[in-house]
Amino acid sequence: MLPSDVGQQLGLPDSPVNVLAAIAQGQDCMLVIDQLDATSLASGRNPQFFDCINEILFRDSNRVAYLLPTVEEMVRDPSIAVRSCVAAVVIAVIKHDRDLAVRLFEQLCDTEDVLLKTHYVERFLFYALQTHFKRLRPAVECMLAAQESEVATVGARQVCLASLFVEDARPLADRCISGTEAQQMGAAEVFAVNLRTANFRSVCEEALITLFSSPYEKVRSKAGTCFHGFVEGELST
């Protein structure tokens, strides 16, 4: 649900923000969103309204300070389903203030491991690990050691992606390449997909050679997908 959809529900021609801005005609104005910090499944609020917060923050860095107290409450929501939505809001913050976004992310993930395998958490890690690997390394190491295999695979996938850009991530990526089945699956996905990228080819080749000898059939199969998409003669270059 987008801000314009909320406006329609309220009988407005556009989003509440745009309508208020038009009325203000260039003057300072403020939109008070009642009980926004109470957005949760438990309170009966609709999680789709997170899309509105996300768009507001993404478009305007000045709104971060206004909405920060609300976001700080949201990252501590007791519902895992709500926190998984809030991760998208934290991604919007990272566009304007990476240090703040990482701090919010650490609070967000102070809960059950199941949150760590959700889409927006993994997407945040993709963006943040490239600049804050050392800060987030403890969180990623916890993911790699998680009992739930999907969490470990997500952690390995993001560590191996980060290793293509961040030198400090390479020892941890090497650990995934020779690690558990879940860790190796994450590594195999990354290096198979990136084999055809010239800048990463030598690193991917080295990793895949090891993964082809994995004791796990699923890992060997995933590593073998690296050949998908090659055309005749390309493998010899």
C-alpha cells in the first residue's frame, strides 16, 4: 500500500503528505500521524502501512529525524512479522545515514533467529556489509552458527557476496566454503551466479573447485549451476 492509496482511503485526491504540502504552499508544515508507533499485528494495525513510512523516509532525509522515535519503537516490536516489515524501513534509513541504520538493525535483530532469514533482513545485509562489515560481523557469525539451516545459508550467502567487495570478509567466506552443508549452499549460490562476471571470475573459480568436491550432493548440484548460460566457446576463454 502506497501513500496515495492511504489518501484514497481517507477520501483525499493524493497522499496525505502531498495534500498537506499543497495547502501549505511552500510554508513549513507538519503531518501528525496518530499512533504510528503502535503499528503492529497485536494492536490490529495493518503492516502494509509500513510501505508509507518506507516511502516517506526514502524520499526525504529530513524526515528521518522526525520519525526516528517511531522507528526506534518499531524495531523493538514483539511481533516477528512486524519486525520483518520494519526491516524495509531500516533499508530506507540506510540511504541517508548508514551508521544509524546499522544501529537500528542491531536492535531489530535482537530477537528470535527466524527473523534473520526474511527477505528485507537479507537485503539490508547486502547493502550494509559492504561498508560496515566489521560492525556487523558478530551478527553474521551468529547467523552462520544458527541451528536453523535457512538462517545459516542466508548468512553464508551474504558473507560470500561481501567477500567479492570487502577484503575483511574473505576469511569468513573461506570458512563457509569448507563449512556445513547450509553454509556451503549459500557459498555455492553466490559463486555460481557470479562466475561469468569478469572481475570475480578467478575468485569464483577457486571457490567452485572446492565446492565441486563437497561431500554434500545438494552443494555439488548447486555449484554445477555455474555452467548455466554459457555459450559455446565461452568456457575456454
